[in-house]
Amino acid sequence: MPVANKAILEKANAAIVQGDYEGFLALCTEDTQWTFVGEQTLNGKAAVRQWMATAYKAPPKFEVHRLIAEGDIVAAFGEITLKDEAGKDTRHAYCDVWRFREGAMAELHAFVIEGSLQGEAAAQKR
């Protein structure tokens, strides 16, 4: 199951990068819950869809450095580039911890900070 869940997350990320938000949402449960640690929690696909409409001014660019899977959990560690309100690229380091249920993404805990990775993690990605 962990390998299948990793493949689902990779497919979901590929959809996001191409701006296919509905394709991404098709891989989520109806009651998906997203928690942006320290910020907000989104409940259900409608809330996630609404958030994507404002958060993604343009499709983001991902650099996934590690995917770690165990049981129904997949953790993704890397960097993401987003467009800000002015259309300027902003880089963020992130760790997303996904819980899967019946082959779909049911829950996310996202740890995101503005800025590039530093130290050992940055050196490993080169």
C-alpha cells in the first residue's frame, strides 16, 4: 500500500503543476481535511477548491526531495515556488504529511515556511 500511495501523491502533484486542480481533487476524499499548521484548516473538497482558486495565482512548481511512506501515511519534503499577489515567484520549504484512506488523500498536515532549504537538506538536493 505505501508504494501505491506514493504513486497517487506523485500523480496528484503532477496534476497541480499542470494547473489541473480538478484532476488533483479527484484523488482526494470528499471529506478531505487540510491543516496548514499555525494558519488554518480546510474541511472538504469545496473548501480546498476555493482555497486553490485564490492561493494558486499560477500553477506552483514543486521540487520533491524525499517521499517517505509507511502504512497509510506519505510524507513529502521539498520546496515549492508560488506566485505572490504581485506575480513574483516566492520560494517555500515544505513538509506535507498525507494520510490516505481507500486509495485517496484524506488528510494533510502542511508545514510551510517562506524561503529555500538551508544546511544539510539544501546540500543533499544538489
